[in-house]
Amino acid sequence: MGRGLSELQKTMLKLAWDKWQEHRRMREEFKNNPKLLEEWHSIYTDMNYNPNNVPEKFKVVSFPTRRSSDLIEDVFIKYYGWTPKYEDRDRKYFSKAEIGNKMYMAAYIAVRKSLDRLGQRGLIDVNHSRGYYYLTSEGKQLMAKPAK
């Protein structure tokens, strides 16, 4: 993977890559399974469509990009090894009291800065105002290269 990337940044890129690969697999499955595609269209075109009510198997299609908060939560779990206190509406909440407020904020700031640096390098596009991110074509090319 890219030179000069920290382990934290590599973890973030790997999480983004895995999400993108999952999205691609589901799109391929749609091509091979017309009934599945029909089921997705019936949900998506429903006048009461609500992203919070999308069945789990279709969430990867609904959200090819990821919320920044999802990435931060996943990094807290994968990189820092923290366990969420509870989950509510597709969000994970961590106990600052258990982790320690100082440690939590240091990790949060490190993750946000790393995400911004990946954006500056052109590997991830970050839209903080809307709260999402996705791999750029350069990021996908980097991740598609075999590890040395």
C-alpha cells in the first residue's frame, strides 16, 4: 500500500476499500439475479422510501458512500479495539467514561486529521458538510495493487 501512509490511514483505506468491494459484489449479484433487482426496485421506488428502513441486504447498494461517522466508528473498533457501548439507528456509541475522555478525544482528532490527509493526497474524497466520504479513483487504484 502507499508510501508514507500511517497504519491508521492504511486501516481507513482498507475499510473504505472493503465497503466499495461489497457494493460492487452486490451490483454483480443484481446482474445475475433479476428477482433480487426487482425486489430492490420495489423498495427503492416505494413512495414511502426511507433509508432507515432499507433491509440489511440492500444497505450496501443504498449507501455506496459512507458516512464519516461510520468510518470513525469502524476505526475505533478495528484500529483502537474499542467495543461500542450500544447501537441505535445504525450508529455505534462508545463510552467516553470507560475509554477516558482524553483518550477518546485524542483518537477522534487523530482519525479526523488522518481522513483529511487522505483527502489532501487525493485518495479519499471527504465532504464534511454532508458527512460522507468515498474512495477516489486514485484510492481505488492504490488499494487494487497487491501488497508488497
